[in-house]
Amino acid sequence: MSEYFIAFLVGGFICLIGQLMLDLTKMTPAHVMSTLVVAGVVMDGLGLYDPLIDFAGAGATVPITSFGHALYHGAWAEAEKNGLIGIITGIFEVPSAGISSAIVFGFLGALVFKPKG
Amino acid sequence: MNNLPRVSRQTWRFSKDIRILGSGVATGPLEGDGPLGKEFDCVFEDNYASEDSWEKAERKMLGKAVDAALQKARLTGEDIDVMLAGDLLNQIITSNYTARGLDLPLLGLFGACSTSMEGLAIAASLVEGGFVRYALTGCSSHNSTAERQFRYPTEYGGQKPPYAQWTVTGAGASVVGVGTAGPRITHATIGKVTDMGIKDPFDMGTAMAPAAADTIMKHFQDLNITPDYYDLIVTGDLGKVGYAILKDMLKDAGYEMSPHYRDCGMMIYRQDQDVFSGGSGCASSAVVTYSHIMNGLCSGKYQRVLVVATGALFSPVSFQQGESIPCIAHGVAMERVLA
């Protein structure tokens, strides 16, 4: 039961940071999203994001920061295998499931609903 | 004081008996549910107005408002010599496509949310000058088309700060000409573009208040009157934020605006209708002026009214490039004529 609680607290804290960025600064929603993604990349680069996932589970993998974590992981794994070019070829390797499903489900949604408003 | 049409560089006096012969209003459901809903000619049950896009819905509303205005003026499209219309969409497509179906000479206007009074002032001046017998003027806005154009697509679900405003879904139109019925248009004061450096497109009340203050003060000075000359002064869409700023600015300049001053954006919706700081958009001033204020001037609830429509003249490109928001306000004075 406690892992649910920890996931809720950690995930909620990341969202709280996003909400405060919206409320207290002039940042747009797009700014906030990009900043959180970059923060995930930086945290993973410093070796902090994997321990956070071990600690909080979905609390760390569901928020957008985990997208940054996935970008970094993919780029790093390919870079180790193929050198500098791997950073480019690997960057979307891990998050490709997320990106592809966003496109596919977006398409399916558009077939059913009214995408142009 | 002379009696020439040109009172000053900004203020015009109309010497002919120019009246608003008829006016019409069509709105969406949220506006119809508001405190003034009973005074609207046509309230659509949903924001699509039975069309397949919001843009078409906005056109339909402008068309309905025009029909109602013509009907009340007991005129047909053939009597109208010019149509003056504008809206918020790129290349004012609502006005252009609505006029396409009306077979009328058209002058398209863009004054953002000040378009209602820009159109009314020009309509009255064309009648005064003898160029037209009857002029039709109108404007429209739609919450969802404006969101798409100026902010984020509605599906995106971006949050808004509490000082943001809610674009009014609706349209208002009126027929102007020399006549014997309806409120008389007496003066117009044309605003100058004012820019106080506000860059937040959600904070239009703050951006527009100085433009409204400038036009209102110029109007008072040119005609040598004070706020109590009018029993109602309205601004178009300053919302709660801009309303308070405007009152303070005019107080500092020596004009006490209460209890005559109200804002159309705050009149359209109830407090509990969750529209942030209040209504905005071309339709805000048009819908209130062409329903509630016309009715009040006809019934005797109001004797003299000054409508100051406020507009934020930015575009999505100018905002994305970090430019501040230039604003404008045009005022038109109307009075009740005892039959």
C-alpha cells in the first residue's frame, strides 16, 4: 500500500512544480512541458532519475519528466554502441512506443470525433 | 461651442436626426443563460448552431442578428446602401462570408473588439454625409473560433489564469439611418492606439483600460461634460480587472465614474458562470448594446448612454514575436428621443 502513497506523492510533487511554474511565472503550457522534459534529461544525466523510479515507480514514470529520461536513455545506449552518431539514432529509440502510440491513437480518435472543431 | 460635425480631432457631432432604427442580437447558449438572455433575439442551443464548424456557426449568428435588425427597422436588404462589419478571425472571414449571402455593398472593418462602435460611428457619419440612406453595421465573435485563432485549440485544454477573459459567442447588428423611431446617435469619439507595454494576451483588461480611459476623457473634454451627463457609461470588454483599473485612472484624472459606469463583459454573464474576469470579444459590446441598451433607451430606463468599445489590436504572430499589445477604444453617444 505504501508504494501507492509514495507514487502519489512523488508524481503529485512533479505536477505541483508544473502548476507553480504556470501560476507564478509567465511561462506558457508549452514552456512548462519542455522545461520538465529537459529537467528529466538533466536528472537522468546526473544519474538521479533511475533511483527515483526505483523509489516511486509510476510516480516517476508517468509525469512528462520521464519522457526526458527515456530520451537520454535511448541516446546514451546507442552512443555506447555506435559512438556520436548513436546520440542521433538512439534518441527516440526508447520513447518511440510513446510517440508512435500518440500518433496512432490520435488518428483513431480523429476518425471517431471531430478533429477540426 | 460651434455646431460643426467636427468637434475636435477625435470627436464628431451628428446634426441630422440619425437613429438606430433596429438592432438584432444572436448568441450561444452560455450567453443566453446569462442575466440579459431574455433580451436577445435569438439564442442557439449549442455552440455549433447546427453547423459543422464553429466558424460557420459564427457566420450564422451574424446572419441572424442582421435579419433581426432589418426586421425591426422594417427594412429589407435592398434598402441598405452599405454594410459595415468586422470580426476577430483572419481576413474578417465571418463578415465577408456573411455579406456574400446578402448582396450588399460591404466595407469590412477590423478594430478587434472595438469594431461594434467603429462600425456604428462610421455608419452614422456616412448617413450624416448623405452618402447612404441606411447603413447596416454589425460584428461577431465566437469563443471557440477565437480560442483557436488567438490562444490554444480548445482540445488542448490549456489552463487559464483567473484574470483571463471569456470570448463571447454571439453577434450584434443594427440599422442606422435618418428616421423617427429609435435612439438617436449624437456623438462619436474615435480612439487613438495606446500601448502600455502589456505582453500577456490573457491580460487584455489591463492592456485595454488605458485606451478606454483616454477615449472617455477626450470625450468629456471635447464636449465639456462630466460622467453624470450620462446615466449609463459602458466599456466593451474590460472585465473585472480592467474595470477596476479604468475607474482608478479616471478618478485620478478627476472623473468619478460610479454609479454610472458598467462593463459589457461583466453584464453578459452571472457571477457563477465561470468566465474568469468576464466576457470579451467583438460580440461583448455588440450584444449588450444592441439588446439591453437599445431596449433601455426605448423604454426610458436610460436617457443618455455612452458605449466605449475596447479592442486589443494584436495578432498571434505579434504576440509570439514578443510584441506588446496595442489597444484602442471608440465611443459612441446615444440618447432617448421622446416621441
